[in-house]
Amino acid sequence: MAGRTEGTGDGHVIEEELDREIGFLGAVAIGVGTMIAAGIFVLSGLAVSKVGAAAIVSFLLAAIVAGFTAAAYGEFSSIYPESGGGYLYVSETFDTDLTYIMGWTMILGYPASAAFYLASFSEWFFRFIYPVLDLPQAIPFWVSGLFILVLLVGVNLKGTEESNAFQIVVTAMKVALIILFLYGGLQALDTSTVTASMAENITRLSDIGLTSALVFITFFGFSAIATNAEEIRSPGSTVPRAIYFSMGFVTFIYSLVVLVVVIAVNDTTGFLPFLDAQLPAISGIDAARQFVAQNGEISMGLAAQYYLGNVGFYVIIVGALFSMLSAANATIMAGSRVKLAMARRNHLPRDFEDLHPRFNTPYKTVLLTGGFILVYVIVFSVIFGKPPGAEAGGQEVHAPFGLHLGIEGLAGFANFLLLSGLTIVNIAIIASRRKFPDIERPFTVPGVPWIPIIAVLANIVLLLNVGLTSFLVGVFAELIGVGVWFAWKTRAPSIERIEKETPTAVAEYTSPGLDYQIVVPIANPANVDQLMRTACTLAADNDGEVLVVSVVTVPNQTPLTEGRQFADQKRAVLDRAIEFAEDRGVPVSGTIRISHDAAHAILNTVHQQEADAVLVGWQGQLGRRRGFVFGSTVDVVISDAKCDVYVEKIGAGMDGEVESILLPTAGGPHAAFARETAKVIARATGATLHVITVVDPSAPPEDRQRAEQLLQEATVGTEGFTVETALIEGDDIVDTIVNETGTHDLTIIGATREGLLQRVLFGAIPEAVGQRSQSTVIMTKRYLGVTSRLAWLFSRDENDQLASK
């Protein structure tokens, strides 16, 4: 089942998911509908105006590059049949906050594609429909595109079934109309014209590459299929089949369309004289050629008029407009699902995860996608754009800073974003094979890692050919995304907002409000004594207090007020924890909060109380959902809590007596924090502290010297209890430490820093020790302030011996 699991507070579990209403035909309609759109009607003419018949080569190159990456999407969609597309695949593989960048790229990329389709719609509507309807030229050309945007957002708010039915009908119509266009154009096939144009342009490799980058957006529809996998029936088999069927069909159609356009624009005895006669601004064959070169985006429409007459012409124009409309619709659908996946992984506010209570659609992400499209249309088409026909008519166009973007600039910008995302997905498929070798893959990419490597290189080549302006605008947009992320993640929510999002059902604030406070979330009654024993020890050493938290969770569709009826079920755990602390003379308070998400409630409590630390329990089992280490709630608390973090795995047979503590030590602030914690517990319990550091048997003398220095540092400030140190050799650090834990009651280990794209909570070594050890393990992570997120993600502690193997 795809979707998100919610607890109701009474032990029941509810799966919240989107309905699987899309079959193979619907999936193909999404792909073909997105690919046969503005690309075929607008970019085919632009491509031919740039490189003539060699545009066929440009389209084929773009299709081949897209095909390589489509294989990665096919494999990933068979593993993770959920909403989110490339963002989901990258986050499931690398699972760090860096994957937000991938999500941001898709957040911008999908709306940019939709904006391109709507901007193309506006231009064709202005050029061809305004005169027919006798609409005043004073009405801005972009008004029609904004009207369609409102219509499509409304359709997507209504529901997937309506949106998908609309997609199938419109896609079938436009395929039929394109076949009509090809029927008319291919009757005038002149192979010598095509051959001459190909020979003239085939050596212009740079221009062909630039054109491939320009038209790449036309093939990105394959990703829209994968992005909607959560709503596709049997996605493991349906998605890959739909992707390749759509791409093969569209590539064939594109080649024929380019062929017909080439025949037309090189026809000096028919088409060009026809233009001369039809358009008053043109005088002579050369002027007609120049007009086509400057107005390539409408070349297909003019060719349709020549081959099919006025009736056929307007049939094609209407088909083109519907094509652009359906492509925008499919892209809005895909873009909103990326935002839904990001909200589920805390890379967007959780409010964007909400489904409409009546339509069961992610209405907030649909509205956000529509907002991005609106901004793009205004920026690229209105502020920095050119009115249709301005250049050919000799009209002087002024734009801020002299920067002209328009449709071509918008296509380049969208391609920059989409190619960046596809490059990361191909890297992810290689990493996935290595990280999860045994995971079931109903569809597999052949030739890994070579096929993905070829795809990465090809994507980079196209990326460098999108045009300097589009490249720079894309980089600027990515930097804005990084700024938004850190501004959002470091913001301080108001107390009123916290209470609204996670209202308090029960509050017993009996402690005097001391300077140090440790928050202890408790869900399992069996863990109360051990977690409170640790919390009380830490609080007492800091002359502080303990705040016990219990959370009642309700599904998103259920009002938070309904959770109050379950508060009594949590009261027994709260009372027992408070009594435990009071018996030991430690100041204690307790609260029960109601939330749609337990982690959110815990983090809000930490922030509201300005707590210094949080202690969470762990059963020692890996998260049941892919991508989680300790489980979704604990992972989020570890990652996002702005305070010191302790995670305690309670070992088998733990009775509270601690006589021996193991402390594997290494360099860095988190290891130092672990040493402080171990000394506090050893002093309180009278246990013997055994400090060890592990070195490889073949380690050079300087490494051994560093290890000895760490052991010596660990003995400082150990008055009141016994300390023993040992330098231990071991080929495998985790195995060595786990073996040592078997002879001790408690192990305390600090977080380590891992490589850039690894899961970063405590680090692979502490997490493995915690999972495999039979005794109790406490993992510690010190809060390093606002800048810790950057330092945590982008640095590696070279002196961290535990992570150096």
C-alpha cells in the first residue's frame, strides 16, 4: 500500500493514500500528453529554423539521452510505487537533507515546464485565434494562458479521476490531428530537399547540440508517469511499459513532423511564395525565409495552413492548443505530487501533506504548483518577454536590464532544472544497487553502472548547452532554494502556532522552571523506568528538571479536538513517569499533546519549553519503512531537534543496575559529549568506566599515537569512580565494539560524521552498534547551533577514528 501510516491513539492504524485510478492507457496518456504538446508544435519549428533537417538528429539525440534516464525511472518506480518521482528516488537512496535540493529542483522544474506549455498556448492563441474571434489586440497575449491555468488548477483540485479522463480524451484528439497534419504534409515529400538541408546542417555539431538541449523538454513527459506512480494500478509493471511505449511513439511522431516542416520551409516554389501572398509584412522569397527563421515557433501552424487549407489549418491550431493544455495539465499533476512527497519527508511544511476532505486530492500542493506557474508566466512572458511577432514586425522591445527571455528562455530554464534532476537520479540508481543489493526490483536497468554513467555524461553535455542566460538563471534559482531551506528550518514558530498545531490535552507543570530541562517522550509503558532513570540522572547532574511527553496522534482527516477522548489512555504512562522522578527527588512535569504527527508534537514541545536536551527510546530494530533508521518519529526528532539528543536502546534483561560502562571514544564534539554523559552516569551509579579506542592492526604509528592521546583525554575529570582504558586492534570497527559491549551493562557512543551522501543521524557505526548490541546503548549528539546543519552535512572530521575506516 502506498501512502502514510497514522496512529489513532487507541492502537489502530490508518493508511492514508491516494486512490489508484490510472491504468496503462491513462499512464500512456500522461506521457504522450506531456510529450506531444508545445514541444511538437513550437519547438519543432524552432529547431528546423536553427538547423534545418538536422533537427531530426537533435530530436533523436534528446530522445536517446532521455531514454537512458527513463530506464532509471522505470527501475525506481518498480521499487518505490509512490508519488514523488525523481525526488522520491533520490531521497530513498541517499536519505539526507541534501535531497531537499533535488526536491527544490523538481519544485521549480515541473511548473517551469507547465509555464512553457501555457506560454506557448498564449502565443498561438494570440497569433491564430485572436484574428478569428476578432479580439482586440489591446488584450494582452498572455491572458488566455492565465485563464487556462485557472481552469487546470480547478480540474486537478477536483480529482485524479477527472483529470486523468480529461487527459486521455485530449491526448487521443491531438494524436489524431497530428496524423492529419502528417497526411497532408507527406504528400509533398521531396527527398532531395530533405537531403540537401541535412547535408547543409549536419556538420554544425554545436548548433545541433544546442538544439537538442532546447527540445529536451519535449521528452520529459516520461518522468510525469513515474511521478504519479502512487495513483497507477500495478505500477511495478505498468510504469516501465508506459514510459517506453510513450517515448517510442512520440519519437517516431516527432521525426515525421520535423520532416514535414523541413519540406515546407525549404519549398521555394510553394510554401514560401504562399507566405509572401498571405502576410503583408513579407515581400519576396528571402523575406519569407527570414520570417520563418524569426518565427520558428509558428512554422508548423503555417505549414498546416499551406498543406491543409484554412479548415485544416484551424483544426491543427485547435489541436495544438489542446495539446499544450493537456501537457500543462499532466505537468501540474506531476509537480503537485513532488511537493506531496517532500511534505511527507519534512522538506516542506507538513500542511502540504493534507488531502482535501471531499476530493481526496493534495489540494495545497496543487495550489502551490499553480502559484509557481503564475510567477513564471509573468516573469518570462510578461516582464522579460516579447509580444508575439514583435521582432519580425520591426517593433522595438524594451525589457528590464535588457534581458529578453520569452518562450525560448523559459524552455532553457526548464531544461536546466530537469536535466540537473535527471543527472542526480542516474547517480542514485548506481548508489541504490550498491546500498540495497538485495531489494526486489521488478524492472532493472541493464548495464549498471555503465548505462547510468553514459546518461550522466549525456545529461551534463545537454546541460551545458541550454544557453548561458538560462544556465545562470537556473543557478540563481537553485541558490534561492537553498536560502529558503535554511530560512525555513531555522525559523522560530510562535507559541500560538505551536498550540494550534499540537494542542495540549493535559499539562502538569509542577517543577519550578529550572535552567536545565530534558524532554522525555514516552509511548511504551515498558520503557518508563529505564528512560526516566537515565533522564533523572542527567537532570540531577545539571540541577535541572525532566519534562515527560506523551502524544495522542490522529489521522490528518480527523480534527485535533477529537484526540482529547484518547488522552486518558496516555495518563497512566505519564503518572508513572512523574512518580518515578518524584521518588528520586528530581523536579518533573508532564504533558499530553495531540497531533497529526508524533515527531511534530515532540519538536514543538522542545521548542516551546526551550529544552536543553531530548531523550528518546528505541527498540533496537531498523525502521520498518524504507529510508528510516530508527523509525519515522525518532529519525525526525534526531534530525531536527534544536537541542542535545540522546537515543537509548534498552537491552535485554536491563534491571537498572549499572556496574560497568563501555565508552568507545574518538575525536569531535559528539564524542566529547558522549564522554561527558558517561562520566555523569558513572559518577551517579558508581560504575566502572571502560574507555576504548579501536585501531586497525596495520595502522601507522601516528594513528596509534592519536588513539593513545584520546584515551588520556578521556581520563580527565573522572574523580569519584574507576576508569580503565584500552587500545584495541580490530579489522572491523563495528564488530570489535559490539564484541566488547557483551561484557558491559551500558554502552555510550557519540555520533560520527559520515560521507556527504550517507544517511546522517548518528552515523553508520553508532547505529550499527546500537542495533547489534544485546546490552543497553545510549547514542549522543550534541547540538552545535544554527550552523550545525551545514557543518553536519558538508564536513568530515578527519580525526574521527570511528568513521575513518
